[in-house]
Amino acid sequence: MNGSDLVATAPAADAAPAADAALPDLLEIARSFISTQALVTALKALAIVVIGLALVRLAAMVTGRLARGRLQGRGPDLAVRAVRYAGFTLVAVNLFEVLGIDLSALLGAAGIAGVAIGFAAQTSMSNLISGIFLLSEKAFAPGDVIQVDASLGVVEAVDLLSVKLRTFDNRLVRIPNETLVKSNIVNATRFPVRRVDIPVSVAYGTDLGRAREILLELAAASPLVLAEPEPLFVADGFGPSAINLLFGPWVRKEDVLAVKNELMPAIARRFSEEGIAIAYQTLTLNGTLEARIAAAPAKPAAKRGTGRGGERDARRAGSS
């Protein structure tokens, strides 16, 4: 081995320790990079959670204030819940995206489950959507007196799936929202003033002008009857045994029953004093009961049998 060989092999021998010394530095840089990325990801996730929840809370507060001025009953609460659920969903989706979690498989499974649940809960979904329509229409509110088909009562609650009524005999009636959307709803207390219709039948020959004066006088004397609008008086028609009148004073909605209980006995008493007969259907029979019995045709006598008993009776009659 000469001097030139010693010079050539010296750098190669020094390169191996240098590479071994550089490897820990690269590992340290990689660890630092990974730690930095993880820290950035964690900070992003924390920011999404904190800022997202704050925005959801703010949106829920704004929605609640706006809904209280436009919706009735539980409408504001339902609107706030819908905003919260939607906000939480958006925050969760963004959080999973930052963390690098693939949602495709989860969304596919959720879609399949949603289809199955939708088929199994068609009625509930229909009632839920109908409830949203009812809240947007504001046809009634808790405390109103409504009639749905044969059910009449006070609205106790307007829920997601049904409306609950308390009838006047203190029973609870649950009506699905879908039924309400498809039915005619009569709200008896929507407006502050109502007309109380009182039908009155008077005998033929009655002075209708005098009858009208008496009814208006009774309405004016009642403190519960409103002066405006003026009470309604209509000659409604000719019945089989009476002239049908319709008298309708206007009252506050909370005085309907009180006015009926006050005016109807007063009308009967005043008409009796004035000699006005409240007509009712009668049936008149001409002649006395004895005359009708005498005029009735006699029943034919029963025929005697023609069997063995009849032959026996015939032989007895011949032998005698």
C-alpha cells in the first residue's frame, strides 16, 4: 500500500461517523415537524369547537328572539332546537374534517339507516311536518277554544306530533297534526268579539215589530251586550207551526255563555208578559176517543180449523 492509497481511503473512513452523527438530527427534525403539525391540528380543532359553539349559541338566541314575535305556543322553542341541532351538526362535520376522519363510510351508513327509519316512521314524519305547517299558519294557540270535527275544547298544548285539547267535561283529546291539516278547524276565540245567535220561534199572527223591539230592549238592558255592533235581528223563515226568528247580540268572547244564560230566560219571561207565544209543534186529533173507536172497522172473526179438530167438531154438530 502506497501513500496515494492512504490518502484515498481516509475520506471514506470519515464519512461513516458523519452520517451516524446526522441521523439523530434528522429524527429530531421529523419529531419536531410531527409535533408542530399535531399542535396545529389540535389548535384548529379547539378553535372550531369554541368558535362554533359560540356561533351556535348566538344563532339560537337570535332565532329565539325573532321567533317569539312571529310564532306562538311552542313554535319558538322548536325553532331554537332546530337551529341548535343544525349548528352542532356543522361543527361536528368541520371538526372531523380537520382531524382527517373520513366521513364517507359514516354518511353512507347514516343514509341507509335514514331510509329504513323513514319507512318505519312515515306517520311520525307526516305529523312532524304538519306540525311545522300549523305553527307557521298560527291558526290557533294554547288557550283558544277550537272545534275539530266532533271534538270541541280548549287547546292545552301544541306539540311536535299532536295537539292536545281539554274538553268542557274535563277530558283530554289528542289529535294528530296530520288530522288537523286535513280537517276544518273552527277557532271560537280567535277574535275578541263574538255574536251569540239565539233562535226564537213565535206563533203565526205575532207582531214581529213588537217582538223585535222587545229583543232589542233586553239586549240594551244587559251590561254584557255590546252596543256596537248592533244586535242582529232576522226573520229567518216560515216553519210548519211558527215564524222562525234569529236574534244575535254581540258580546266579548269570554261572556258568550253568561249572555246566553241571561237572555234566554229573560226572553221567555218578557214574551209571556207581552202575550207573545213561543211556538212549538203540536198535533191535533179531531173527535173524541169513543167516536174514533166506534168508527174503526171491526176485526174479522178467527176461522175455525179444518184439521182433525175441525172434523171432530163437525161430527158433534151432526149427531146433535
